[in-house]
Amino acid sequence: MSSITRFVPKNHLSYLAGLLVHLKLPSFLNKWIIAIFAKAYHINLDEAELSYEQYPSLGEFFIRKLKPGLRPVGNTWAVHPADSVITQAAPIHQGKLIQAKGRHYSVESFTQDKNGLTKYDNGHFLTYYLCPTDYHRVHSPVSGEIKRVLHIPGALWPVNAWSTENIHELFSINERVVVEIQTDRGLVAAVFVGATNVGKIELSFDKEIIGNQLTAQTVREKQYQNLKIQKGEELGMFRMGSTVVMLYAPGTINPADLAQFQNKAVKVNSDFVN
């Protein structure tokens, strides 16, 4: 796999894939494609806000909203940001996060923040992997105030098990969008990580930040004043699947709350931090 993937123009291919899945095809063909896709990935059509025939493209179906009330927001201080599988959950030790067994990456490189070590070392992180079956909108796991967003252009390697086990600092290579939220307990960051065939990363509260535009070459930073977000409110979405890494500064969460997620993949869509 590595010999092929290394030479594929992943960003251009992903950009094209994003265009293709959003093509508005004739109604009968579009319905057929969505039905086949839903069946192949065992998607529960009863959860979707609209009937599958009402989506104008496969891409719009992929970022479908859910029926109101289908994911009640938990009463805990923090909840999970997305329907997903937790692949890693651990302390941030000496500025390092676990990518896979035997592989680590730097919180400073990952966030492109020279103060990243000061902000997050001795805190905790969780990695959430979204597969095609999952609902692909991402919600704020905490209540607080959005302070800053960084859009970090990069590659679009796959984020599957092979890649995380073999690509050095994969999550610091791929495109990212970092959303920093100040809470009553401290700083929390939701990091959207792009991947192959992720047509776009989009934010719900700022339409100017859009991933995989090919022309973006430098890190873009935006700061916000009085932009409040409530736990469970929508932060953004992936137009096709990928990964969210949550960073929790020291003192925001109790290590005991992570014990149930460590050293195993756990499917989640509910609350977790008291």
C-alpha cells in the first residue's frame, strides 16, 4: 500500500472526489447511489433528518443532519464530539501524543503553536475516528467561548490503521483545523484532521474557514471575541470521513474518566467527563 499511496496526488484526488460526490445527478440516479451507499455502509436511514430521496447529492447525504433529539446531550461537563470510535486516549506526556503503538507526535507540531507545550502538557487527549457509516457533523464537547481557529494546510494521507501505524507524525502532516475553546476549567481544543477523499473541512460558525482548497499554503489564524458555544452545539463537519483529536489542558478532566477508553477501540456517541 505504501508504495502506491506515496505517489498518488492525494490533495488533488480528494478535491476531485469532493466535487464528484456533490454533483447533482438526475433524481433517479442520485437516489439509487445514495441507497447503495447507505446499504454498503449499514447506515440507519431512520436517523437522518430527511428521507434519503430528498438529498440532492451523495455529498449532501454524507453530511446529513440527524432528527432533532436523536443524540441527547449528556449531563456531564464534557461529551464526545462525534459518532466515532476512540482509537487513543491518554495523558499528554512531555509534549507527546500517541498516534499508534510505538509512534508519537508532538503537540507543538500538531497545533503549530509555539505555546502548545505550555498549554497542553500534562493534560489529556482523545482521538476519534469517523468511518463512512458515521454521522459526520462535529459538535462541541464543552461549553465555553471560542477564542481562536488555526487552519493548517497539509497533506491528505489516509487516517486508517495502516497509515497511523506507518506514517511518521501523520496527524502533524495532514491538513488540520484547530478550534480553541476557553472553558470554566481551562483550555480545550477540537482539532479536525483531514484525510484522503475528505473533500472539505467546514466550520459551522465561520464560513471563511474551508479545508482542502489546493491554493492554501500558509497557516491562517483567526481570533474571536465573545463567541460563545454550548456543549452539543455544532462546530463543523467533514465532507467525507476523517478524525477529530480533542486536547484537554491540565486540570480540565480527571484521568479516571479516560480509563474506560484506554488500550482499546470504543464506539461512542454519548457523555463521558463528570
